[in-house]
Amino acid sequence: MSEAAQSPSSPGRRIRDGGIELLRGRLLREPPLLPLRPTRSDYDLNPQNRPARAADLTPAAVLLPLILRQEPKVLLTQRTDTLASHAGQVAFPGGRADPSDVSLVQTALRETQEETGIAPAFVTVAGFLDAYETGTGYAILPVVGILSDGFALSAHEHEVAEIFELPLDFLLDPANRKRDTREFRGVTRSFYAFSYEGHYIWGATASMLVNFAERIGAP
């Protein structure tokens, strides 16, 4: 772990000490209007891959769950290898909006409970990141939430292989952020990535973490 992660004045510790008021002062206070018009996307690092014709995007939402303990953590999931899409990848809990959802916040909270067992009552919404467009046709609203003590985990049997925590300071340290390149369906794509104790976080999830670091003023 880097020296920044051990320092009492590290970004994660400042977030822990500043709490929800610090976060609300630096995140988007209100979600963007619907339909989402993402300002961040998979194409930020790959402008040459953007289709000439704009796609109709499916609305979705994820929760970026913060656990503000002595050492602040971010909770993530690893998808099962049997899913039809994004199998085996590390992701925030979340998914596409359901017609019965009254808002994308409800989408994020509902999906979080379905995937991890964390009830909405244990989540305090602190704000929002910039809406994100994926190359697979989704417009995602990242909802940043603080988890209260006492939440219980219950991974969705068919969707979630593992639920785990990563140190917030590790994810906020630019030294731990890299840019990788991979060929997908004959197209070369660049993306942000993090590697931590056998977990590889990349793509949209990594980009949202970069956006979070930018908004809260991490180095």
C-alpha cells in the first residue's frame, strides 16, 4: 500500500472525517434529468470507436457503496462466470431500470439489495457522478452512497460470485491507476484499470472510480 494510503491526511481519511457533508459538497447534488445524456463514456479514451449514429441508450444505475470505517473501503461485486454478459467482471451493484422504478436511485438501491442483500435502509445517498455511456448501449447513473453499520450481505446465487471490499485510498491513488488495451470483437479499446490482490477492476467501473476521484479532489 502506498504512503498516501497510510497517511492520516490521505483522501480516504479526509472523506471519512468530512463525512456526507464533504461528499455532498463535491458530488452532483441532484441526478441528471431523464432521459440521461451521459457526459462520460467508454469512448472518452476511444473516440475513434464512437458510432457515427447515436444509439438509443437503455437507462441503468449503479451504487458506489462507501464504508467509512477507520480505513474507508469501497464495496464491489464479482459477477458469476455463467452470465450472458460481462461474466466474471468486477462491478458495482446495479443494473437496468425496471418500469416500476420511480427513479434511477430506486433502481440502484433495488439492484443492490437483489445482488448483495443490503437493504435500502442501510444506504444514505451522498450524491451522484456524471452519467456514463457504455459501448454496449447503456446510460448509467452512478449513485454514491454511504453504508451504515449493521448491513448484512447475501450474494445473489446466479449473478454474484463474490462481494468484497477494497481500500478507498488505493482506488484514489493515481499511482494505482493504469491504462490497458484490449481487442474486443476486432476493435482495439483502451480503458482504465486497477489490480488489487487478485481482483482486476476495469472498463466502466474503473472509469467511474476515476470520475469519483476527480470530483472529490483526490490527487
